[in-house]
Amino acid sequence: MADGDLSEITVTTSDAGVSTYTTIDGDVLGNICCRYYGHEWDTTEAVYAANPGLARLSPVFEAGVVITLPVVERSSSTGVVNLFD
């Protein structure tokens, strides 16, 4: 997978509703999250939490790593941060 490739990925969903993705050589988690969820913020942490031991692997995955992709609720917070009052 070329670095920065944001094309769609093929995800398998079980009868129980669990979605998984099997990596190909060169995948990185940030790109997987962008391609699956449409964004990276708050999703990489959720994927690491759903996949104990994933963080111990190389940040550039080899082919064949099965990653569970949990449901991630987007924050509805639209708070405004003022740099200057």
C-alpha cells in the first residue's frame, strides 16, 4: 500500500456484526482509519483498545494482520475554543 493511499478498503463483517480488516504489506493504522472511518481523530485509539497487542507490532504492518474495527461514535461537541478573550 502506498503511503497516504486513502482508497477504500475491504472490510469483512461477521454475523455478530464485528467488522475486521486484514492488512496488506505497508498498511499503517492511521491510513486504515482514514479509509474506513473517513477520519483519523479518536479512531486510532479506539482501534488500539479493541485490538490488544496491536500497538506492540511494527507501525507499518505486514500482510495478514487481522484488525477489529469497532463502532466509533463521533463527538457531537461543537465547542468553540477562543485563543484570545
